[in-house]
Amino acid sequence: MTRRISKTKQFIMMNPIIQFFKFIYLSLKVLVIVAGGHGGTR
């Protein structure tokens, strides 16, 4: 069984900056969904 990891996946896995930005992007998306979906004016 040969483990084949594509270069882009390996690059993303080895790059903490990309992970950091992905985390920020996901949290921002969640914030927008929560704030926009539930009015956010209570």
C-alpha cells in the first residue's frame, strides 16, 4: 500500500500560515452566519 500525498496537500499541511488563515476564514464565516442569521440586534 503506497501512501501518495499530493504536493499541494503536503504544502498546505506543512504551512502553518495557511492553516491560520483557514481558521480565521472559517471563524469569520461562522460569525457572519450567526450575526446575520439571528438578527444580532437583541
